[in-house]
Amino acid sequence: MQGVGKAIRYHGSKLKHAVLQQLGIKNTVPWFSESSRFGSSSLTTALHTSDLENTTVAELLKSKGENDAEFLYWCQTNDTVYDAVKNMTQHNVGALVVVKPGEEKLIAGIVTERDYLKKIVVQGRSSKSTRVGEIMTDENKLITVSPDTNILKAMQLMTEKRIRHVPVMDKKMVGMISIVDVVRTVVDQQREEVKRLNEFIRGDYY
């Protein structure tokens, strides 16, 4: 029985090594040793992380079809909060870019559903008599990412700062991502990794 066990561990290790080579991951990390009890879970983690490390915010925006500033939903500082929330509801978004009145549409900040809940609902204020400029997050206080930001770093930033929406800046605002967008991207990547691994095991990779 010991001989059978050794054979299983040996071939299991060879399979993991082959999978890693096929997907371009070097088997140099200690958790992939034959003696590790957690080889399978670590393999999944490494496969999952490998593609995410190469995924940027720009790719996320492109997958949403929003890799152009024209796709940003916005309101003005002098709009009522009621109109802003109505705008969010119509477009099924949780945040709006806030611009200053005028033809240039200079960025003033962003307003989110959380701003509405914390500064209007909880405080018993009227959304129809309160202006967006009174509750928005001002431009100089915004936490932002760039199109080149790695998706994992964006997730870490949003988690640490406890924020759900992050403007994407490239000298000017070019987009907006939410924690839902980030999580969806991570899940999609994970599904793709599992699919590739299953195909390799079934022999679809040669």
C-alpha cells in the first residue's frame, strides 16, 4: 500500500508540474512540493492569480464597453439629489460623476448611493431641496486608479478604503469602476482557469 501511495503522490506531482508548464507558471514555489498537503488548493490559487496579475483596469472598462469618457454618467453640482438618484436608477449605476455648471463640464467630484443614504436618508433631509454639491465627495478627496492599475491592486485599494466606486484617471477622468465590476472580473478569470485546467486534464491540450 505504501508503494501505491508513493506512486499516486509521484504522478500527482508530475501532473501538477505539467499543468503549470502548460499554463506558463514556473513550479518554483515551496507549496508545490510533493510533501505539501495543500498542493491542490495552492495550484488553483496560483493559476487563478497568474492571469489576474496581468489584468488591468483598462481591460475591465473595455469589457464593460466603457473605455471612453463618453460612457460616464454625470450630473451637475446644482442638480437636486432627487434628480441625481433618479439618474442612477434609470441607468442602473451606483455613482455619478459630478461636474461644475458650464459648457466645459469641469469635474467637481462624484456622488454615490452611499452619499444619499448617509447624508440624506439617515439625516432626514429632503432630496428635492438638497443640491448634489452639498453631499458629493469633492474632487480633491477622491481616491482614484489609473487605466494601468492592476485589478488585484484596485480590489485591495477599494477594500482597504471601504469604498465601492473608484474613478479612473488618465490626466482626466476616463471611467468609473465599482467593486461589483472588480469581483465579476475575478470570478470570470477563475472560471476560465478552471475551464483550462479541465480541458488539460481531459486531454484537450496537446
